[in-house]
Amino acid sequence: MKEYINRLARGKFTYQRPELEVQDYTLTGSVTAGGQGLFTFRFTASQPAYGIVLSSHARVRIEKPQFGTTPAEIVYTVDAADLKEGTVIQGQFYIVSSAGEKSVSYEYTVEAQKVMTSMGAAGSMFHFANLVQTSPEEAAGFFLSPDFKRIFLKNDPVQTNIYDVVKGAKNGSEANVYAAMEEFLIAVRKKSPVGIDVFPQTKTFADFTESVKERITITRSGWGYTELTVETDVPFICPKITRITSENFTGNKYELEYVIDADKLHAGRNWGRMTICSFTQKYTVEIEVDCAGQENTHREKKQAVLALVQEYLSFRMKREDKRAWQDKSLQIIERMRGICDDDIFFKLAQAQILLVQNRSDEAGWLIDNVRDFLEENKDSHVELYCYYLYVSAMYYKDKSYTFAAVKVIRDYYENGYDTWRVLWVLFYLDAVEDANKSIKLLRIKDAYHYGCVSPVMYYEALQILNAQPELLRVLNDFELHILQFGCKYGIISTKLTLYVCEMIANGKVADMQYLRLLKALNDFFDKDEILTVLVTHMIRNELVGPEYAGLYEKGILRGLRITRLYEFYIESLDKKELKRLPQIVLRYFTYESSLSTKGISVCGHFKKSQQLQRNHEHVCTADRAVCLWADEKGIY
């Protein structure tokens, strides 16, 4: 107002009223769902004017509603947060000014949110499927993004659930994201599965004599990520790799190499299957190997390996000295090399014995003889290759070579070749692995659960338990097998034995497997501590019968104080055998006692035998006391 008065004072008069000049049209545009859009519009007046602009819709906000001159530019924001695709935001701007009033209509449409890709803007599953086909690495980044559900799935509940399941199953890691995308696109029907074909599906080897390498051709059709797993149900079929991905294919083909290992075949016909599986398909390749005429050789090999193991264990158990072990083992190996001179295992075994005898030149020649074959075929002969590294480390006696060998062997062991033979090599080559007895025992237990029944590993486990009985925390199948092995060969320590007895006594669990173990321990050590636990366990299992009477009687004669011992002894006696009871038993039953119906029957039988003796006047005072006790019990 002050400015208006000053202008009049200066003699400047306005004879015409100013008018707003606004184009008559509707402001239109689009806003991304969940986002915001920034827009402007302009207007002027016939003369300078001032005023304010108001919006009729709450989602259209003007940044600076006042204007002090014309022409004026109004900046405003359209907010589409929480709005779905297709929503329309309609309203009007009201201009109130010194030049009059006007209104301007606006209309904005909410469209799907999109992201910029190498193919342009993308915001639907159709766009995503095309991106996976042309640029899978870029698509993987969007697939793992937290905005994927909102941008591409539009929060569709069905597709969102499939996405969560597939991504969760693959853990969302980079290694598995391509497989997850493939399964997801197939599940939401945006692409067809990649098809595979395998040729040949049957293979026969006749008159088989030595290991051979063969190939299977795998052909794929369609686009998308390919991941195949290869499994075999027999050890003599050794595929080069067990996991095939898109990277392994050259074009649409991949040749899978596999080896038929002659050392793992038995005489006669051998049948096996190699199974190749994709997400949606499964092929089985039937393989038949005829080893006719090789029966004697295979039998000789198995018997020779068994003999070497027995000699090794005899040496480790100190049943023969080092020299005897070396001489006998060399005799076995030299005999087998006369039958099958090209056998790699026996060459390496001979090199090992020669190195122990400090005959390095001869051992080096044998190692050189097998090096080329094993280096070329190491992935199909993993166990032999690890044994070769072990023997080579013995030969070179170099810390750097040993360290490198340990790394290779450990990589094999931790990536699917966790056999007990590889584990044994790792124990004796890696000082760190051998030092941690708890981890060592755990690895042997894992090998046992995978099917290992080798006495070599049983011995290793028993040595750990003999030295550290506290590592024995449970008595499951593995632990019982180890302890039975120690009893069989007489190499279980007294310390471990007493620890086991204490575990069984404190456990108070009736288990027949424990009984067999306790019997074996008692036969080997014959100690009262073991007999006490054994008899207690027999009573806990309510075992009666002539086969148990001897142990009950031994417990009585040794003065073991065990509840119900005498009653179980009486019930276990053989009624067909007229046997004079021990004096301590006769004195025990002079006093009040309780017996089962079967026990009373046995005592009745005993009374009749005592009556026969009474007729000959050879019954002692204690015997008469038992007869009186039987009369009181009503035994006839």
C-alpha cells in the first residue's frame, strides 16, 4: 500500500486496470509411482502485478506460492508416493493477484516406475526377461536389488512369493544368482526351460584291461542359465567335473570327460550309472564294463592291498619291528609288480618303503615313472595323485614343496574329494591338521559316516582316544566300533577303558551294544571296576539265563555289592545242571529275600537236590538253612 501511495504522490496514475494473461489449457504430465515430479508453469499480466497461487490437490505442492512481479514462473511438485500405476491426479491452480483472479487446470497420470538399463527404460517382467537374455550380469544386479519387487513385480503377491522362495533357496549370492533368475523366470512363465540332450546314453566296454578316458556330448537348446549336476553310483566311473554351468559350454555343446578306473573294477561284468540333472530334466547314462579274464589279477591286487594294510597295522601296533615291516611289505609289492608292473599304486607304495630305507635313487626313479600320467589325469585319479604328492614330499624333503602339496590336497578334500585315503595323506603331510586331535577325530568320524570301515582310520581314532579319553563325549556307532576294534587287537589303554566304564555307569541307559563292549573289555582286562559296570548293566537290562550265570557268580565271588545280584544269579541257573551253590549264596538266602516266580522254581529244584543229599547226611548247616528258607516260602 505504501508503494501505491508513493506512486500516486509522484504523479503516476493508472487509468486502466491490469489483467492476467494466462493461456487457457490444462497442464498435463506423468509421475513415476512411488516418486515425485518437479514441474513449472508461467503466466504474465498487462501491467506489473503481485499475488499468490494456490493448489486444489494436496499432492500438488507449490514451492513458493507468492509472486511479486510478472511475468511469474511457478515451480511445483507432484507427489506420487504410495500411489499405484494408472492413478490420475486432477485439480486446479488458483491465481489471486492485483491483476485479478484466474484458474489453471492440471492432470497428471501415475505411471510404472522404471530403471535405466543398457536397453533403455525398463519396468516390467517383459523388460527384465529381455535384459537377462542380452545382459545377464546387469540383470543380476537388479535381481538382487531390494527395489526389484516394487519396480518389476509391482508387489504382485504371487510373483513376490515365488521370488522370495527362489532367492532364499539360492541364498542370494553371486554364485547362485544366475540359477535363481533362471528358476524364477521359468516359474513366472516368462521363458521356457533350457533343454538338454545327452549322447550316448549307453556305453559298453568289452575285454577291459586298463583305465580309459571317454566323453559324453551334452547339447542344450534355448537361452538361459544352464547348471547341471553329474553323479555316479559306482566308484569306477570318475567324471572330470561334477558341476557344469553355462561357462563350460562352447556354443550349445559341452563334452564331458570321464575315466573308467580299472583299479576300482571287480572281475566279470561291472554295471554303473552316470546321472546328469538340470532344473527340469534328468538323463541316465548306462555303462557296462566287462572284465572277463581279469578275475585272478583283481583278486591278487585286493589280497595284496589287504596284506599291506595288515603289515602296516602290525608295525604301528608294535607287533613287529620296522625292519620286518619293510621287508615283508617289499616282498608283497615286488610279487604284485611281477603280475601287474604298470600298477601305479604299487609303484608308489614301493617308493615309500624305499625312502624309509634311505634308497632315494630307486624311489626317485619310480616317482618319475608315474609323474606324467598322474599330472595329466589328476582329476580322475585324485586319491592316487594325493598319495603321489605325499611320497614326493618324502622324496624332496623341501618345506616349500610340502606346503604346496598340502594346499593342493586340502583343496581336493574340501571340494568334494573327502575320502578317507585323502584324509590319511593330509594327516601325515600337514602338521597343523595332525596337531588338533579334536578336529582330527571329527574328520575321521565324518569319514566313517560316509562309509569308511578301514582299520587304518580306526587305529588313528583309537590312538587319539587312548591319549585323550576326554574327547570321547558320546557312545554312538562310530565310538563303539573304535572301542571294539581296540579290544579285538588288544591296543585299548586302561585309562580309556575306565573312562568308558564311568560313562556307561553314569549314563544309566540300558543298551545291548554297551553290554557287548563291556564283555570285551572285561575279557581283556578282567578288573573289578569293569566287572561291576558289566554286571550292573546286565541287571539293568534284566538279563537272565545260563549264559549270564557265570558272570553273576564271578561278581558274587569277588564280593561286588550290587543290588539284586544274588536274585539274578539264582534265576540264571540252569535247572538241568545239579550244581552246589557257593556258600556265600546259601548264607545270603538264609535271610529274607525276594525272588520272581522263575527264581522260586529254581530254588524248588535246588531244594529237591538238597533233599537227595540230606538222605545221605552230607548236608551242611548252610544248606539246611536254605531248605528251611524254601519251606517258609512254600516251595515244593
